[in-house]
Amino acid sequence: MGMTRQRFTGRVALVTGGGSGIGRAVAQALAEEGASVVVAGRDTTALDTTVKLIEADGGTAAAIPADVTVPAQVEALVTATVDRFGTLDVAVNNAGLLGRPGPLADVAEADWHAVIDTNLTGVYLCMKYEIARMRGRGGAIVNIASNIGAHGRIPGLGVYGAAKAAVSALTRSTALEYIGENIRINAVSPGPADTTMSLRPGETPPDRAARLATALPIGRVGTLAEITDAVLWLAADESGFTVGHDLVVDGGATA
């Protein structure tokens, strides 16, 4: 594993959407810094792969399948996390769904509900049950929003942007409600990162690189480490004075 910081030794972390992309990278980084990590999501094979990667690196992890849109499954997920590792110190609510892009009048109601249910209702449910476990002992919650929620200027992604903007708003108000109980709640709003979600339909990573070379002020896609570092900072004690913040990490797109 090499020399690494150990900001999360002895702590228990829960990461939703932990089977791929930012969720997997965050879970790996938390485990590398000493946390026992539960990864949750709907794809059990992907979750198991994340656990194997963490264990191969000497870390501790468990996969607990759960659909964040189903209240009983979210409650069971938090309970199972505490049953497995004894407590809950850090939660990263990352599960997200881009949906089918398209202008609003063409968006099917089912697609609207799918995007809102996963990105917004899922965060509400996760926070609801995470906070219930953290009360009386404190903790840190980081919600993954999006820079599209911060500016919304991408035609065809209005539903996704609306859901993510709502996550940012919910993060701020909830943070103020619970900071008195030493539960710190913040958000990270990534721009286009090196994940499959940032690829447009039929687009390859080199295609994306060419598009972002001119579309983003920084001229490139964000690395997973650049997003993960922001998430871990907000989850760690060193950001102890940071409350209800939405940290935009997007290469200048919304500057």
C-alpha cells in the first residue's frame, strides 16, 4: 500500500453507488486510509469487485446490495452496516442516475421519476437513516451533487440538473439542522470526471478528451483522484469547520 495518510483508521464508512466510478474510487480511498467500508448498490457483481479490489490492497470492506429508492432497503442497509462493523462514522451518498437525455417535453414521466427517485429521494432516504444512527455520537456525510446542478446550462440534462441542484439545497438545510449534534453534512459537485457517466452516447474516452479540450477551461477530464480527494477532505476531521458547503470540482466550468 505504500506510505499513505490514515485519517480514517478505526472508522466505519458507507458508500452508495460503490460498484463503479466515483463511488468505487471513494470506497477504495477510504479503505486505503484505514476505514472499514460498506459499499452499496444494485449490481452485486460490481460491488463484489470493489470489495475484492479493496481486500487485495489490504483493506476491509463488505458489499451490501440495496436500492436507495426503497425506504426499507435503505434502513436495512444502515442497520446492516452497524451490525457488521459496529458503528457508522462516514457516509458518502453517491448513487446516481443520469437518465435518458432529451428536451423536457420529450422526457417520459417514468424517466423523470427514475432520475428524481435515485438522485434526490435516494439522498433524502440515505441521510434520514444515516442521521438517525449518527445522533448522539456525531459523524460526517458527503452528498455527491453535480456541477450541472450548479449552473444547469446543458440542454437535455434538465431533469438530472434539477435533481442535483435539489441535492445541494437539501445538503445546506440539513447541515444546519444537525451540526449542533456534531453531524457535519457537505456536498461535492464534480464536473466531467473519468467515468462512464461522463461519456456521451457512442463516445469514446479520446472523443471525450477532444470535446473537453475546448469545452472546459482546464482543457481536460477530471481524474478520479481529484474528485476523491475532495470527498475525503470533507469527510475527514481536517474540514471540521466546513458545514453545509458544496465543493465544486469541475475544472473551471462554472467559475
